[in-house]
Amino acid sequence: MTFVQLIEYETDRGEEMDRAMDDWMRATEGKRTMSREIHTQDRGDSRHYVDIVEFPSYEQAMVNNDLPETQRTAERFRELCSNEPRFVNLEVVGDRS
């Protein structure tokens, strides 16, 4: 079953966050289990972001989470955020297009 994680955070350092994500993408090429990531920014508050990250399953998300590169990037993200990121873990129970 598809698994989606929402990561909500605030930062004044958006460009540094983008570079950290680009570095992670390069470092995890061929081993990450993420299917896709949608990076969004709040139109009403440019410091507020929500990333929507999709995985084939919860189990595959945990494999991805356990990668050393993911752990290092998560720590870097926390340093760049204004407050602790909020994670929402969601099982996809329907997908309508």
C-alpha cells in the first residue's frame, strides 16, 4: 500500500534547504526508496513549507529513513528550520485522478 509523508516546517533558509535536498538526491542515487517528492511553499507565508513525499509502502519509507545519508540530511534540515518539523504519516486508502 502506498505511503505518504507530509513534512511541514518553517525556514528563512529555503535555498540552503534546496541544496541539502539536492545533495541528498545525489548521495542516495540508486538506493533511496522514495517514489517522488513534491516541495511546496505557502503562498500566504513564504517561510512555511510542506513537502509531500511518496513511497511504495511504509516499510520502504523506513528503509529510506534508515539510510545514513537520510539521517545526516534530516539533521541538517533541523538546523535550517525555525522550529521542529512536523511529520504526518499517511497510508493511502484511495487515489482518484
